[in-house]
Amino acid sequence: MARIVDLVAAALVPERCLHCRGPARAGAPLCDACRRALPWLPVDGCPRCGLPRPCAQGRCPAARTALAGAWAPLAHEGAARALVLAAKARAARRVAPWLAAAMTARAPAGLLAGVEVVVPAAADPARRRRRGEDHARLVADAVGRALDAPVAPLLVRRRSAPAQHARGRTARLTLPPPIVAGPVPAVVLLVDDVHTTGATLAASADALRAAGAQRVVALTATRALR
Ligand SMILES: [Zn+2]
Ligand SMILES: [Zn+2]
């Protein structure tokens, strides 16, 4: 009985935009106005670090890392940032398919060439226990389906990151590298929600390269521009 009441209520109450809380179309994570204002990124930025403009010689933040390429469809701002935060917090199942579609629809062909496996970023053990849902895994699953590539959770983290409020840039950098569980094919597409400094992606790429990958590239939903 309670379930029927819930279903009827869900059908009557319009969905709320995850950014401005205004009414949204059924199944859409954003209202039309927020969707139109999304900060889309070009496909011809720096192929190595995913910043929207080619990096000057010697200035690319990914130049000395194990990451061979990176791209995100959206800047980590406004409604795009709200979507990523909602996926982490409460709305992973509503947002993950939308993010994955945005990530695969326009991704540079060179980035995805020859991808043999899609690997989600290592989940934080404490965060997963608290929230039950592994949002990076949900996004990776949808990306794998869109690319017709297998998905393997090859990266594991045994120890938790410090709490968000206690974590700055330096804390992120000192996070222990993830452990690789299982054999790694030659070409790996690493999937995460946001590319911030790139330190976590670079540490993951390092671990995958050490375990046998020849080329590791990253596809994220958003890219922090500063
Ligand atoms: Zn809105
Ligand atoms: Zn660059």
C-alpha cells in the first residue's frame, strides 16, 4: 500500500531541477533554463590535460604524469557542478546516465581510440558505506554501454580520504595511490566525475601503467578550470 502511495505521489509531483529546484521535465536532471546555461567545453583544447585551450610548451599540468590524455564535456561550474555534487550525494541513479551520455556523445575520437576497458575511479570505502551507491561506477557502467566496451572495477582504495572539510589540495595529493586488482589490458579509459588538479587521475594512471597498461586516458563529467 505504501508503495502505491509513493508511486502516485511521484507521478503527481513534478521533478525538481537539481540546480535551481524549479520544475523539470520527468527524468531530466535539470530544468530547460539550467540545461541551456550549461558550461560546455570544446573538443579541441589540450588533448593531454583536458583544459579548454592548448597548453603552452612545457606548461601542461599533465606533461610529466602517466596520463596520456583527458577530456570532459563540461566545466566544473554552475549547473554542471550541481549535477556532479547531486550524483555524489543523493541522485546518482538519476544523474549518472545523463552525465555518461554527455561524456560519450562529443568525446574526441582520438581519446577513445582502441579503448579495451573502462575503469571507474577507486571508490572511497567509507563514502560507499555511508551512501550505499558508487557514483563513479554507475557513470562508468553507462559509459561502457555507450562505447560497447567492458567495465572493470580494477582500482581499489583500502583507506579512506580525510573528511571533505579537512581536505585541501595538499591532502588530496598525499592520498595513498589506489591498488590494482586483476590483469590490466593495454588501453584503459579511466572514468571519474570531476577532474580537479589531476593528482588523483595521475596516481590512478601510474598504478595502471605499473600493472601493465600501455596507455591510460581519462574521461570525466566536468573539468575544473582553475
Ligand atoms: Zn534549473
Ligand atoms: Zn595541457
